[in-house]
Amino acid sequence: MNAEPKASEKPRFFERHLGKMLVSCALLSAVFSFLLIPLADSSTRLNARQVFDSSRWHSLQLQLQTYRLMDYLSDVDERDLPLQGNAYFQYDLVLSRVDLLRKGELGRHIRNFANGRATRLLNIISGELELISLNIDHLEQGKLDQVPILIERLRALDSQVSDFVVIVNQSANDYVTEKRAELDIQIECIQIISLILLILTAILLIISFKLSKKLGHVFKRNTRLEQRVKDVQAGKFETIRQINAELQPSLIGTLNSSTSLLQQNLSGSINIVLERIASNHQQVLTQLDCYHDLTLIEADQLTPVLTFGSLSQQLSASIESVKQTINSYRIRALCCIDPHLNDCVETDLKRLHEILVTLITQLAPYCQSADLLIQVRPSTLPIVSLPRRSKQHPLKMIQISIRDNGEGLPESIQDGLRSNPHNPNNTIMNQIQQMGMGFTFCHFLISALQGELHFSSSPGKGSEIWIDLPMGVNENEPNRNQDTVPTPDTVMAILESDSLLDQALLQTMKPFVHTMSVTEAQLNEFLLISEPIPFQALFINQIHLLHNEQLDCLLHLKAHGVDLILSQALIQAYPELAGSKSFQYPITPNQLRSITQFSD
């Protein structure tokens, strides 16, 4: 019973530590390979024949040169006079051999022979040769009586030279024998290291074979796991699709019923309830589409459905669908489009609607009773590595900015938006746990549509999220916003309220009507002076109740023929201020167009 687990544990332990064993064998092989380098170099130096050859050769040459000097001196007679330096030449040959044996690396080795005895003999030989230099000098001067003296001294020196040659030969033989023994030891070490390397190589081959088999099993297992993941994703996608398909008919039916009831003349409270029901059903349908697209993104199967359409109409429809959410949080929202931007674009309008609705819904809790500005404008980002969708409609980056002056985004959402959706570690589930479903969906969907999402947020000062999306622009289509001519002889004043929307309203209304900005103090001044009031309509961007001074001022302006444009909430609170035009939040591009149209 106990033997079977042990037998099964051994291969597991071996397989678990295959990588460590491979690294260890590779390190040992490297260490032993480096050990071979100094051993091989040392063996080369030990095998050098310098000492063996040079010391013997030069010592024998010293002895031979000494005999040649003796033979030369023995043959000198009066007929050879003058010698003209021949005696010096023979004498210098002997001294040169002595110098070669005393200097350089050869002299260093000879000094180690026979415990310094060879060096002492060489010094004696050198000293004796130095002493006979005077006799050589006399011989060069033609004094033949020096010849017997020189021969006698050289014969006396012969025993020292012979002893020196014997010592050098014996010491060189001992030196070579010692080095040969060291060389044999090093050769044995090299053989042992080579044997170890051979064993390590065999182990590496075995481990590599095992790892290759294990790697093959891992690849097969990964293939099966990938297929299982794909099957799970396909199952999840099919489940969401089925849920979406089953819920949509009921929701659409309820939504159509609510819409048909709204067209009937019912009481105000019932209409409000029906509007909320219709809005909630519309948001539920959008959320179902978001869940469906999120599963497509996770399975990497999302394909944009490109269609041409009016950007202003799409934005108006998207903003209208979240009107109940905006009003429930008492948000003053304005959506405006840059007049220089072409209105006809090619993009995935359905998913653009999902992004706008989801972002506004997610931002609404953080800008309660604040201003929300949605701007569409040309982007400064270039088109990078994106193919043209058609020959007639080139791609351009268009930026959608959503800005508010609310409380700002929480740190968890900011950290999630900073993460790269293309990073495999940032899974959809991790992002959902960090910043919720809505922001996660927008972040990944914008990236899937080849766009970019950026943001900035400050606590208590609000936040801004801007989206850059590539869109096809129909350059042949005339830009109705840019070509619009303001209504003549009509000036609309916008009452300043120190809000985020004041300047945006001025810039947005300029293409349609002459605009100016006024303060409450300026309104009172216009009423006091006798000159005509310089504007025909006054736009009041306010949802809070008016105080008495404001109410009196507006009544006097209406009495002077000024058309008051107020929100429906103010008109319900002050019926006496009702004018020919009104608006309701959120203010869409379609509302702005209708507000700024005046008859001559």
C-alpha cells in the first residue's frame, strides 16, 4: 500500500525538477569547460622546449667556443702578426656565450639549477675570462709570449666549464622530468574533466529528451485547453445570445406599448410613469446589447457593422434615451457638435450609441446636480496603420468629449481606465471587479473599434473622458452646420450662470443665430435705460427656482417683447413666463436647431 505512492511520487519529483536539473547541468558544463582553459594553457607552457634546448645548447656552445679559442691560440705564430683583432674576435665569442647564459629568461632558469651552483661556476668562468683580457690585449700588440699563459689559463678553466656543462645538463634533465610529471598530472585532470563533461552531456541529452516529450504533452494539453476555452466562450456567447433573443421581444413589446400610450392624452403623472418605463426598457435593451458585445470582445469575434448616418441625429437619439437618468440626477446636460465637422459619417452607429449611453449612465452618479457637456469635434490624433474602408470615404479621427464639474471619479475606476485593454493580464473579469461592467465594456469596446479612451479627473472639480474613434467621412456631402447662415436681425442673449455650459452654448448657437452673453446686472441696466433692448430672445440655462428679483426682471423683459426661452421645469413653476419656445434637459443638437430658428 505504501510502495505505490512512493513509486508514483518519484517520476513526479523527477518531472517537476527537470528544468532545475537542466540548468544545473548546463552550469556545471560551463564551469568545467572554463577549467579546461587554464589547464590547456599551463600544459602548453609545461610542454615548451625552451629550457631543455636553450640551456644545453648554450652551455655546450660555451665549452666548444672555449676549445676554439685554445686551438686558435695554439696555432698563432709570427707569420700571423699583426692579428688585427682576430684574438679579440675569438675572445668576444666566448664572452657572448657567457652573457647569453647569464641574462634573460635563460639566465633566470640557470640560477635555479643545482641550488645556485651553476650560477657560481658561471661567475667564476666569467671572472677568469675577464682576467685574461689583458693577455689578449698584449697578444694583439704582437707579444707571442702571452700565448702559453693564455693556453694555461684556459686549460685551468676547462674543469669549471666542464662542471658547468654537466650541472646544466643534469639540472635541465631534472627540470624537464619534473615538468613532464606535472604535465602528466594535468593531462589526467583534463581526461577526468572530459569524462565528466561527457557524462553531463549524456545527462543533458536524457533531460532534453524528457523535456521534449513533456513539452509535446504540454503543447497537446494547451491545445485541448484552448479548445475548451473556445468552447466555453462559445457556450457563454450562445447563452447570452439566447437570453438576448428571448428578452428582446418582451422588452420591445412593452416599450412599444408605453410609446403608444404616451401618444394618447393621459394625465401628466401617468405620462411621467410611462416615460420612465420606456426609458428603463430602452436602457435594458442597450445593456443586453452591451453584454452580447462584451462576450464577442472576450471571444475576439467582434466585427464592426459600418453604416452611414447623421452624427447629430445619432447623438440626439442617444442622449434622449438617457433623459430620465439625467433628469433623475438633476443634471444640466448639453450635447453640441463642432460646426466644422461633417455630419455624415461612416461608423458603427449602433455600438457608438451603446458607448454613449453606457458612459453617461455610469458618469451620472458622480455629477449629481452638476453640468454635463458632451462635445463632438475633430481629433488631433493621426490615423495610424488603419486601412481605408472605401475608396470614396477616407478615415478621420473624431473625438467625443464628456465633461462634468461633479465630484470626480473614484480611484478604482481611474486605475482601471489607465490599464491597457490589450494586456493579457487585464482580463475582462478583473476589470469588471475593479470598475464595474459599464466602464469595462466601454473601455474594451472602444479599443476593439480601433479607438482610444483618455480621461482626467480631480476630486471635487469634475472629470472629462474623451474618446477618439476612426470614422469614414463623406467629403462630397455638404456640411449643413458650416453652411448655415444666422437668422438676420435676430439676436439671442444667453444669461450667464457661471456654469460649464455657458461658453459651449455661445459657440454652438453662433452658426444659427447672433448670440451675446449677458449678466443679471446687465439685464437690470437694459430695463433702466430708455434705449431699445439689444436682443430679441433670452436663453436661461437654469433648473433651480428663481428668486423674486430674477422673476421681476424676466417679467419686465417679456413685457418689452423679449422672447424668453426657459426649460420646461421653470415654465411649469412659472407659467407666466411661458414663451413661444422652450427646451428640456438634456439639450440635444436637434433642440438647439429648433430653438435658434426664428421667423422673419
